Amino acid sequence: MKLILGSGSPRRKELLAQIGLSPDEIRTPDIDEDPAKGELPRPYVRRMAREKVEAVPRVDGEVVLCADTTVALGRRIMGKPADEKEAAAFLIAMGGRRHRVITAIAVAAGDRILEADVITEVKMKRLSDAELNAYLASGDWKGKAGGYGIQGPAGAFIPWIQGSYSAVMGLPVAETAYLLMAAGYPVYGERT
């Protein structure tokens, strides 16, 4: 059985390695990731994971894993910032407040799609101008939901989380292992 990772994210590949898994192949889906008008964060991220897994071609004997992560401030979806100005706006809005990081995963095997999502509460400290400007200059915000990655320099801005650290990074490893096993993929044991 082959494991196909439907993501080009190096973080997701690293998180899979934490549970002893290495994808046999990476196939990045190409879908429209824009939220629908009025779409709420949790249904949005679940839809993205499902659409990604449906967009990755597979044959018998392949299990496809896809995920999507978004940051939600109340009902507002804070996806990947388009530019430095939007990243700054996201970080300022989250400063001194709690937000949710929602990661949805979808696993396809045969004619079945298994899904789960994990919601983690995160508090970001209020950033000084010097902290904000240095972080923006680092470029670490690029390509990251909410404009930050907890595993990088922005980790210094996060004094508290409640939930799954790996989900904030982009792949909840416990739930991923569970779904892969439910799909018949041998997470712990011989892989043929």
C-alpha cells in the first residue's frame, strides 16, 4: 500500500516523519482555495481538505492524505496573507487576543473518504512595533495561515495554546495516524 501526500508543505512531511511515515509520493492538488461568501472558518477548512483529497488522482492500493489549516479570529478567516501589509494587519488584529487554528484532514482510500478536524486555541501577545517590523522583514509570514508559523520565530509571540501543537503546524499527528489506520494503512507495522 502506498501513501500519497497531497501537499507540498515541508512541515506536513516533517510531521509525518515524527510518526515514522514517509510518503511514497507527493501530489499537490490544484484547487481554488478562496472562501465562499459568508463561509465560516470550520466548514471552510473541512471543505478545503475534502476538495484537495478529491483532486488528487489515485489508483487501487494508494492512500491519499490531504490537510488544510486556517486561522480564525471570531468568524473571520485569516488565510495566507497576500502581502506584507495584510500580514501586519493579521498580526495586529490577533495581538493580545485568542484565536483558533483549525486544521482539517482528509484521507482517501478506495471509494472512501475519512475526515477529521482539530481546533486549537492560541493566544498571541500584543507585538511591539520593533517585533512586528522584524518579523515582517524575516519573511517567515509568507505562505502561512494567519501570517505566522508557531514553529518559527513567531513562536516567541505565543505564550499559550490549548490543543494540538502539531495541528497548529499544519497536521495533527494523532488524528492523522488514526485516520490512516482506519483507512487500512499500516501506520505501525509492515508496509508492503
